[in-house]
Amino acid sequence: MSVQSPISSVNDFVVRFANVNGSGSASANELFARSILRHGVPVSPRNIFPSNIQGLPTWYEVRVTEDGHLGARGAVDMMVAMNPQTWDKDVASIEPGGYLFYDSTKPMPTSKFREDITVIGVPLTAITNSTYTDPRQRQLFKNIIYLGALCALLDLDPKLVEQLIGEQYKGKEKLLSSNVHALHLGRDWALQNLKCPIGLRVKKSDKVGDRIFIEGNSAAALGAVYGGATVCAWYPITPSSSVAEAFTSHCKKYRHDPETGKAKYAIVQGEDELASIGIVIGASWNGARAFTATSGPGISLMTEFIGLSYFAEIPAVIMNIQRAGPSTGMPTRTQQCDVIACAYASHGDTKHVLLFPEDPAEAFEFAAAAFDLAERLQTTIFLMLDLDIGMNHRLCRPLKWDDAKQYDRGKVMTAEMLEEGRDFGRYLDVDGDGIPYRTYPGTHPTKGSYFTRGTSRDRYARYSEEGAVYADNMQRLVRKFETAQDMVPRPLQANAAKPTKYGVLYFGSTSPAMDEAIGILEARGHQLDRMRIRAFPFHSSVASFIADHDFVYVVEQNRDAQLRQLIVNENGIDPVRLVPILHYDGTPITARFIANAIGDHQDHLKVTPLRKAVT
Amino acid sequence: MPGLVPGIHDFLFPGQDVDGRDKPGRDVAGTAGVVMTYIAKPKFHHPGLKKNELGYTHRDYEGKISTLCAGCGHDSITASIIEACYELSIEPHRVAKISGIGCSSKTPDYFLGNSHGFNSVHGRMPSVLTGANLANRDLIYLGVSGDGDSASIGFGQFAHSIRRAVNMTYIVENNGVYGLTKGQFSATADRGSKSKKGVTNTDNAIDLVAIALQLGATFVARSFSGDKTQLVPLIAAAIRHKGASFIDVISPCIAFNNHAGSTKSFDYVREHNDAVNRLDVLVGRDPISVDYAPGTVQVVEQHDGSRLALRKLDADYDPHDRLGAMTFLQKHAAKGQIVTGLLYVDPEAEDLHTHLDTVETPLNTLDEQALCPGSAVLDKINASLR
């Protein structure tokens, strides 16, 4: 058997931690990721976790990437195997020439290892037990001890790790010093007993810049704070719960009246998703900016109300942190599988605005913008995140806010306007953009009141089942949706270095993997123009982009090519011209996957002329 | 073979008759070819109509003409709401009327014509009302629902809005039957009662009053649409109550549930009505002018200064005793009696805004100055994320 030489790589490798959930490993693992960032080297971490509280396997994967590829890479260069339950699979998943780090306190039979990897044993339990007596301490510090050992093995600067620990335990002197102590226990043991560093190394660089490290859900919640949301109603569901939790914590910091200490917000944990969206619609009807955060099953439950929002024209913002469906599906796995469900949510003819942020920075911007759009368009706006963006820390550009910005409260007729004698018809299209004026309840003693209903009504909000009246209203709603096209974030296009007949469309969390795949494909000789769709309704440039190319790949993370269906349906495109590239196993899409799928397809296109093949 | 013609056929409509204002003054739809779907009231009124403290007449509290069946109990409740709002001198436009779906939920169109109304989704009035209330704590919230709406499809929302102590007046117009879909039992239909078609109900009934008491409603009453003298002051007191007020109003369905064998018919309710008290609502500092026989009246002062003078009909009934009320109700229900009156009131009630500690200013009036932390704060947040 040939000897596999150990992988040697500086600032470009993947470390995966296999843990048991509930063991307190998450904070140590995050500390590991952050300390690499402090070396000026970009990282892209991902949680892979079960729908469970304690005892089941979890993984935390850190992609160290000097080149700044923030998508998942796939494959593991170093496995920190802390979970006996998943040992065999974990060991098997290591790249040939990779490294296995494990707790060597108990001897393991050689059959449990592989010959083509480097095995690094550190007696973590023995070190921990000889230092700590408290069982909980033993568990927590064991995590810090392996972090210390990794410091030595990967050549991390311990000062930078100490600095981070210092920031984390600021003012908690005892915790700080004991953590630093544990870190050095592990590091010293490794330096004394192992050959350090190994082939995988972190070297100081300057590739992080001023970027920040934040989870998409937290950023979206912050966007809601900046966007002026005052009412949040939600029902716990993975992977969206941390939106409402982050909104709560942001509000506690930034939304209390300095004089009275009272809250300038109201957060209600509803009894279900129906109540949550009902509260949002009630609050929005009454002139407050309101939102809910949910995931697939919640969207299903909300659909009746979403139809009401569409038809009665009441603003609402729904943040959908998508997870793998259908039904309960894979609650802790990522997908982009609710595109169709949201675009056409509810019975009858409906269409809804969808926003597709690519990362936390856009999640922040689009969340804030969603409230302007909802009030301007008087309808539901979906902010379509997914678990990959929502629940993972992602390196992204700093969040920005223009202090001169004023909220767009949309067309609201005030008491003064009514006094002036302005004609108020709740569903009257006065400006030709399909958007009528509304009034808030309580505006004027005798003018401007109306009866909101989900039943058909005329332009003055009076109940009517007359066909022409109904059709008039439905056609205005189509006009309004056309108006929306120019208000939502436009697609972004990047052309290949050389002119090409092929293009690629993608959206949301696929972004970093796509960017990386373009490089791989170029290296293979495939040139692709690309367009990132950022919203539905689609801007006219989407149709032109498709028209400009022989055919276009549509890359998405679902089985049924939902974005492609939507494009075909809404733009009347010949489906043959849109080639689906689909990734839907619940793991985040990778550059390797995209490059292979598109590359193979492109290779097949290079048909050998028939005559040549015959001869 | 004639095949389908491909292509999209756009609906071409004449572009006329789409709204009444195209012909000024035409308020009543009903001209040839137009389906009559609502009826507006004529605008004239008697010059000598009595005015309340704010100078409003009864007419100012009315809405469109009811399209419910003649003799429907719900119309009496509508009249009682109008009366109560007039008596309290409420500015009509400061009331938000919110309902679900069903006959009862149509009624907000028939009172307070200058108020905003919201006929929402079946069984979901409570959540819409909760949201509206959070957005603007300064309005009066009147939730109108039915027994199908609140005890069946929306039982959960009913329960949760009560336990959240939303400041509202929640009226259930309870007829034990689905009217709009022609006579199916609802969840408040008593076990053993008969439908118009002769079917006997074998399911147990939900008593919304009992549930409201159990879930902590701070104002709980039951009344009968046929007894306006009892109902009007109950509605008035509920509106003045700061907290979750719940009134179950038995309101016979003339079309589908007013026959022998029904326990929600006019005759049955009249025969089995057991009123524990009679109520007078006193607003302002006026001394109690009505003469009550000593020992027969109990005065309850509410948070907002209004006083409720309760004339006891049942000497032992204490409307401050939640547990006692629950037991009393159970005992009388077992005897087939329908207990009515003000069943429970907590004058020191709190509401959801108190619990959330929200600012006094309505949330819907806060602007970017008040809500947006600004770029300097964001810079600090960015710095903490590196």
C-alpha cells in the first residue's frame, strides 16, 4: 500500500469538530473560528446539528480560507473526533492524507484508525480529570483543552486566543483565568508530546479587513430594529427562533425610552403561527410596523392570513428561515424550498414579493427595506433566508445605515388630507400604480373610515360580489405587483472575462459557493455570465439575461427547481433554455458540486461532429 | 376536432359600475344588473334627536342597515352596542371594531359607521385585535365574534387573547348554530339539544364564560339578546374596563335554532334565565341618583373612575369571587339554568401593555427618531462583531 503523504496547507483547509450536543463544545468551537479570524484569515463556520437538546451528535465545521471562499467546501482535512457514537463515519470522512485528532485516554484498537491519515492522540480526559474534580467543569474545560492542543498543532498565536477569551469573560476574572489556564494545559501538553505544527497551519494574514462576523438571523433582527418594527409576534420554530430572540435582545439594548425606561416595542410569543401572523396583520392594519419570523411549517399555517394581507392590502413582513421540507422534513438542515410556497401563498390568485438576501449584511438591509416595501405596497413581503445564512456566523461587510434615511410609510391619508376634501376610496387607484391610499383607524371623526374585509368589495371598500367590480380589483392588484418590480432590489450581474453563450442564475445562500465555482469552471475552460436574483417579482433584466444567452443554468437548493419554475411561469420562458442545477440533501451547496454539475453539462455540449464519430 | 384555443384570454370588463361614486350620490347598489350586496342607511334624521355629552346623536353610532334575518338576536346586540356607546359618549371613530367570519362577524358593519372595522379571518379575530391593540393603545377595541368563530375554529385564539389580558371588549353572539352554512351545531350547542332537522347533539358543550373565568378574564358577563336592559349596561361597563372583558350573549338564531328542543331559543332562554344581578354604569363624579334599598346594591369602582352599581338579585352572589363564580355556574348549569349578569369583575385589572411595559405613546406614532438607533450605534455593533 502506497504511503499517503500528509496534507500540507497553509490557511486553506477544513477542520470538523464532532461533538455530542449539550456538551458545551459550541462556545469552544466558535472561539476556535474567531481566533483564526484574529489572525487575519477568513473562516466560514457551519453548525450541523440535530433537532434535539442533549445527547445526539453535532458537528461544527470551520473552513479556513485565505482566499475568502465562504461557501461550504465539502470534505474534511482534520477531524476533531470527540463523539464515540459517530467515530466510524467521522474517521471515514477524512480526506486521504488528513488528520484525526482524538482523546487517547482510553486505548483504541488499530482497526478503528486508517493508515492513510495522521492520527493525533491527546489524553484529554486524563489531563482534565487530573486537574478538575467538578464534573461540569471537567466537561467544559475539556473543550478548552482541545482548543489549546489545536493551537499548538495548527500554529495559532496563543496571545490572540487569550485576547478573545479576555473579551468574552470581561469582568469575570475567575472564569477568565481558569479558561486561559485550560488553554495552556492543552497547548503545553501538545508542544511537549507531539510534533508541532502539523501540515495544516494558520499564518497571519490581512484578508479579513473590516468585515464582521455575524449570524443572518441576528442581522435580520437588527434590520427590523433599524427598519422601525415595533410589533413582533412569533412562534418558536427551528431555524427561525433566533430571529425573535435576537430582536428581543437588540430591543432591550436600543429600544427603551431613556427617561421612562419603557419599551418602544411589543413582542408576543403567539400560541401558534396563525396567531403570530394575525397579530402582525392587526398591528400593521393599525399603522405599526410589524413582523413575524418562521419556517416552512409556519408558512403553511399562515397562508390563509397571507391571502387576506394580499387581498385586503395590509402590510406584513414575514421572515422565512427556510429548512428542508416537506412536512417536518429535516428541521435542522438547510434548503431553499419555499420559493413557490411563498410566491403564491394562499388560495385564489395571489402573488407575493420575495426578497433573497445572500448573507447577513443583505439580511440586515433587506429586513429594514422590507418594512418600507410592505407599507408602500400594502402587502406581505417575505424575507427569504435559510438555515445556512440564518444560523451560522458569516463573515460579511459591516452593516451600514444612512442617518438621513426616513421611513417610507406609504400612501396614508391623514386627517388634514381628509379635511382638505381629498376623495378617499380605500381601493381607488388614484396614481395609476395600483396602490391605493389607506387610513389608520381613529384618524378622523367623520371621514376616512372603512370596513376591511377579505370579501370582494368596490373601490370604496363596500361589499360587492359583482363580477366587474371583482375583476377591476384583481387587475389593479396585478398593476400593483408590476409596480413592485421596480421597487425591489435589482438582480446583480457579473459577466465572464470572455464573451459566452452561457449564463447562470442563482440566489440567496448559494452565492459564496457560486462565486467560488465560477473560478473553478474558468480553470476548466468554461466561461459563464452570472446573475444573482435578489427579489421576486423579477426585474425585466432577468428576462433579458436569459434572452442574451443560449441557455442559462439555474442553481438552487431544492428538488423541484422552484426558482426556475417561477421564472418559466412568470416570464413565459421556454423551459428548455433553463437548465436546473439542484442540490437538496440538506447540506449547504458547495462550489465543487456546482462546478462539477455545470462542468459536466458543458463538457457534454462539446459534441463530436457526427462524421468524425462514425469514421 | 375542435380543440382548446391556446393563449391567455384576458377578462374584458366594461369599466363601468365598478364603484358607486362614478354616479355621485348613488349610495345604494341595486340598479339594474348590479348585485345588491350592502344597504346604506338614508342620511336624513330627526332634528330633535337627543344628543349625548359630546353632542352626538344615536344616529352617529349607527352603521349600515343589517342584512341579517328579521328578528335575529344579533341585531338586538347591535342596538345594545349603539346604545352603550351613545350612553358612554364615546367618540365613534375612536373605536376599532374587529370580527371573524360568520353572521355575528358581519354585524360591525351595522354599528359605528364612522369607525374602522375589520372583518378578518374565521376564528382569528382575537389575534388581529391583539395586534391592533399593540399598535395603538389609545383606541377602544371591540371584538365581535360568534360561537362557531370563538368556540370551534377559534377556540385557541379566544383562550390566548383572554390569558394575555388584552384590553378589549370581547362579545360572543352565541346562538349555538352555524347560520351562514344553514344550521349545523356549533361547539356551544348543549348536549341533548335538537337541531332544526331533528338531529340530537351528542357532543358536550363548551361554556365560554367558564373558560374565560378559568383563563383569568378580569370582566366576565353573560346576557341575553332579548334583554337589552341587562345587556346595555354590561357592554358599557365592559368598554370602561381596562383589561380583558368577555361577554357571552345568548342570541337566538331565528332561522335555524329557535325551535322546540333547542336550548338557545328565545322561549328556552327566557324560561331558564337566572340573572344574578342588574347593573348600572355610572360615569363621572355624579352621585348615585338611583335609590337602592339598603343592602341590595354593591358599588364597584373601576380603574378609570367609572362605577358599577350592582343590584343584587341573588343575595349570595359575589362578583369578586372567581372561584365562587365558577362553582355557581357549574351548579346552575347542571340544573339547566342559564346564569346571566356581571359574573366576575376585578377592578384592579392589568392589561397586556402593562405586562409588556410599553410606552404610553401609541407605537404606531413613533417615527425613525424614536425607533432607529442610528449609524453611530451601528458602528459600535460592527466593532463588537470583529
